[in-house]
Amino acid sequence: MRREMQEILPRLYLGPCSVAKSLPTLTQNQITHIVCLRSVDEAFFMRPYFPEQLKYLLIEVSDDTLQNLIKQFPTVKSFIDQAIAEGGRVLIHCESGISRAPAFVVAYVMESMGLSYQIAFNYVQSKRFCINPNDNFKNQLKAYESIYRARCAPIQRADEQGIRRPRDTSPSSDDKKRAKVYVDL
């Protein structure tokens, strides 16, 4: 299972680099966008393999205890949101799909569905059992929960006061149902 990609949310997949090298696999799963998380040292073997067919977002991050991921979360979320809004399907990968890519997917699930770190982490792990972000990434995800919630607070206050927002960023009813189903488990 760790050599394959898994669908975490509708249109959002998580997997290893080997999947990103297989055009038949990407085509079969209708992948249109790829987020590639790689270190500088990995750039020679983790690259856009099919730039004519797919849209790529390359993020330089290493899997170490000093790497800051939080500053990259909004960029990745925006790329995923835009891809899905266009009807696309997104694969997020790092070398093995165990530490870096899962950290970004957990952050996306947290923010998109309004979930806590622990619930989002457990949800993603229920879809891809082999995830294990390093302790630094786990700590950053815990810290990111309060960051994204603080950023959403003005939006929630505007909703409570009946002020119309320019763009709806709240989770859809389907997202809330999926989150509720998971929480009820």
C-alpha cells in the first residue's frame, strides 16, 4: 500500500514519488495536478515528469527537524483549492509519501474541514496507514491549528452578523458529513 497512492478526500490523493513517474497510473486516476515536495538533493530524481500533460507545484522542503512547513501550507492549499475548483484531481507526494506529503495533507484536511490536528491526522492515517511525519512536522501541525482557526475567526464573526463574504470558504455539507462520520467512529 505504501507504494501506491490513496484518495484522502474526493479529488485529493497522497502517495510516493514512484506514482508520480507513472503516466498510466496518473491517467487511470485522472490526476491533473501534482504537488511535489522535495529537498534540493532530491531535485535530480523528483521533477515534473509530464509537464505537457499535468500542472505542477514544486516546493523545496527537506525531511528534517529544522524545516519550517507552516509558511508553505497556504501556497499548497491555494493550489489544491484551485485545481479542485477547475474539476481537477491532485496528487501530493514526497519521496516515500510517509512524512512531508502527509504533513501537508493533514494541514489541508484540518483547514478545509475545520478539524483539529488529531482528528485530521487520524483521518488521513485511516486512508494511508504508513504515514509518519517527523516530530517537528507534527508539532508544526499542532501549532497550525490555532493559526488557521485565528485566520478563520473574522470570517465566522461575519457569518454570525449576517455579513456576506466575497467567497465561501466554509466546508461543504458533504465535507461536514465526512468529518462527522469519521468523528462518530
